[in-house]
Amino acid sequence: MNKMLALAALGEIATGLALLIVPAPVGRLLLGGELTGVAIPVARVLGIALLSLGVACWPGRTGLCGMLTYSAGVTLYLGYVGFAGIFGGIFLWPAVVLHAILTALLARASTPARNKETMP
């Protein structure tokens, strides 16, 4: 079972990285159509989500690790999108701030000292 889970996790990690690095060709290969405009950053956020899913599903990992990976990745990517001026809707910066706060809270919850305090 662990080998199958690791294989599935690797597949999601590979697909997520591909969507982050080269979203247009991946979209063309998977869907048979072009990803253009706003579909590119949406595909990259999907790539972050798939990468995080792979991390969360890796044998021995927890959902906390996957959610921390996702939130940190989205914070960095959306911040980059905003600073670069590529796209910018009304909820872009509130989403960046919300994910930054969530990332800090998740990182704090994942520290070993914090985990010992919550153990019975």
C-alpha cells in the first residue's frame, strides 16, 4: 500500500511541478487546447495544489505538511503575480495576506515544541 501511495504522490508532484513550470504545454497535452491569459496563473495555482497533495499523501506525512506547502506556495506565487503587475483583481492582496497569516499559523502548529504541548 505504501508503494502505491508513494507512486500516486510522485505522479501528483510531477504533474504539479509541470503545471508550475510550463503550464501551457501541459494544458495542451492534457486538454488538447491552449491555456492563455488568466488560465496560466490558475493552472499554476493548480500546480501548487497538486504538489501539496503529493506532499500530503507521501507515506508518513500529514495533511498539515501538505496544507502548509499549499498555503506557502500560493502566498509566494500570488504575491509575485501582484508585485509583477501581471494580474490583479480586487481580492488578490487580501488573498495574499490571508494565505500569509494561514502559513504562519500552520508553520507554528507544525513545530515540534508546539506538537509536544498538544500531546496527551
